[in-house]
Amino acid sequence: MELILGKRSNVWTLCAYVEEDVDLSQQVDMLIAQIPPEDEIIALTDIFAGSVNNEFIRYLSRANFHLLAGINLPLVIDLFMSEIDGNTTHTIITALEDSKENIQYCNQTITSAMQSDKDF
């Protein structure tokens, strides 16, 4: 993301399972502890109900904590570029809806578009 949108001071990453014998629960706890309780957190994980997601689920009761799973690059870019205007939930839902539209089976999409062009 830094390459596309530049360096951000309010973004943290957690690289899970890159080293042996690392306690994921402890990694998540240490990461969350760095962020002041009054700050908003939007946590992004790869797989819903996967081990990383499950560790972050423990924080759902924390104020201003939002957890998303099954992320893709358009979603991340949309969230990075969004102006959070006080309604983070609305911003997240809109970004999720927009990112779903980017998931395409290109064979079918292109074939349909080409067929539509032939019909005119």
C-alpha cells in the first residue's frame, strides 16, 4: 500500500506465521496496545474465522473497533482514500459494496460485453 498511496503514520501491519514459535495472540495484543483506546481501529484480515481473524475478534467489544475479513486490494485502497466523516460504519459498508463489484469472472464479463456490442 505504501507504494501505491504513500507512507501512512496511522497504519500498522502484522505479519503472522512468518517465524516459528511466535505467539499470534501476543502479537495481536501488542499491536492493539500501541493504539490509544479513543482512536478508531479498522482491522483487516484475510480469511473470516481464520486464526488471525479469530484473534482480532476478541477486540469486537472495544469501542471504535471495526473488523473486516476477506479483504481485497480495491477495498484496501478505497478505505485508505476514504474521508472518514464521523460515520465509520457507513464508510466501511460503502467500501465493501464497491469492492464486491470489482470481483469479476472476466471470461463471462468480456463475453457478455462483446455480445452486447454485436447486438447494436
